[in-house]
Amino acid sequence: MTAAVTSTNRAPQQGTSKLAMTAFWAILRRDILVTSRGFVAFLVQSFMQPLLYLFVFGVVLPEIGIAAPGYGALLLPGIVTLTVFLSAVQGIMLPLSLDLGFTREIDDRLLAPTPVGAIVLEKILFATLRGLISAAILFPLAYWILGDEYRVQSGSIPLMIGLILLTAILGSAVGLVFGTIVPAEHIALAFAGVFTPMLFTGCLQYPWAALHDLPIFRVVTLINPLTYSSEGLRYAMVPLGENGAHTPSLALGWVLLGLIGFAALFFQLGLKSFKFKAIH
């Protein structure tokens, strides 16, 4: 009798879980389809600024003697961070801000047979995929632009992929927070007031170890989550020196702690903010 009751209870639970998963993947497929239809816009959003950075700082400045030869190799990890992070942020921030806006388009998704947390996870997953796709496209473009300046060591590819994944998750979590607290009409202001300073204090264009004569600024960069991504990727990507040593950078342990810690912090903040906005 007890076994029969247990079996009866499990059947509705399994049916509900299957329905929730079906709804989850349906929402994800819809977001992917919408992005694929606007693929040109995705390319412009994701690559215009990074490619100009690569060309000007990695090609033009070394060519005219302002930057040292080989600077492109130091710059590329920062450009990968920039591309992956911004692509992930853009994949969730503006769409979520619009969904939670006056039209309340988010209500359609809240009516789906899936938990509220699953809707957040879908948006995180979609934005993370955007970040990973942008990284996959960036590397051949960087090779084409940098030419002889393109140098990436091949001995740390698994580490590099893992750091890129963490960067995409971080960008998704940051986009989740700002997508829930910034109205759609103020998105441009958020990019100018928040993300622009992040791009110049995140060690994208310079290694953290080179800031020893600027101790205050060095501390400021540690508050920026982008520092941990760019330093980690610099450790994994820049070719080893003549003595077989990695380029001086933040210790890998601190890099992983910073990326995971900031991603978890922003995800928790974004989840709470999303639930509050969705209910109210």
C-alpha cells in the first residue's frame, strides 16, 4: 500500500519537472532564435570596440613606435575579457530591463510552468552562451588583425577556456543585476557611468604587476572584477618568457577566487532583485 502511494506521488512530480524543463528549453530556444535573426547587430555590438582596440593599440601604436613590439600579446587577453564580458552583459541587461519595464513582457514567462529561479537561470545560460560564441569568433579575427603580433601559448588551453567561461558567467550575473535595477531609458547612462570606468580600471590594457608605482590605483583595480579575468587570461595566454616563466600577474588562486566570488555575489543580488521586480 505504501509503495503504491509513493509511486502515485512521484508520477505528478516527474510530470511537473518534465513540463518545467520543456518550458525552460523552449524559452532558451526562443532567445537563441531571436539573436540569430539579428546576428549582424550581435556582431556590431560585440566586436566593434574590441577590434578597434586591437587594431589601434596592437598594430598602429607598435608600428609607429609608441608601444613596444609584442604589446599585442599583452593586450589580447584584455580584449578577450572585454569582448566576452560585454557580450554577456548585453545579452541579458537590455532585454531584461525591457521585459521588466512598463509593458511587463516578463509576465508571459512568469506564466510558464517553471520556477522563477529557472527563468533567471535561462537568462544567465543564454547570456553565457553569447559570451562564449563571441570568444570563439574573436580569436580568428585577432589573428587576422594582429598578424605577427598574435602570440598565444598553447600549453594552457584548458585553463584559458575555463577562465573564458567564468568571465561569461560573471558578465551574465552583472547584466542580471543592472537589468533589474536600471530602467531601459537609462541603459546608456549606466554604460557611460559604470561600465566605461570598469573598462579602464580592469587591467585590460596593462598588466597589474606593472602598477607597482601607483599603489592607490593598484588597489582600485582589485575592486574591479574584470581585473581577475584579464590577469588570469594574461597568465594563460601570453607566451612564456625566455626562462620559461609566465608573465607576472595576479596569482591564479586569487584570480579564481575573484571571478567565482564576484559572479556568486552578483548572481545572488540579481536573483533577489529579479524576484522583487517580478512580484511587484
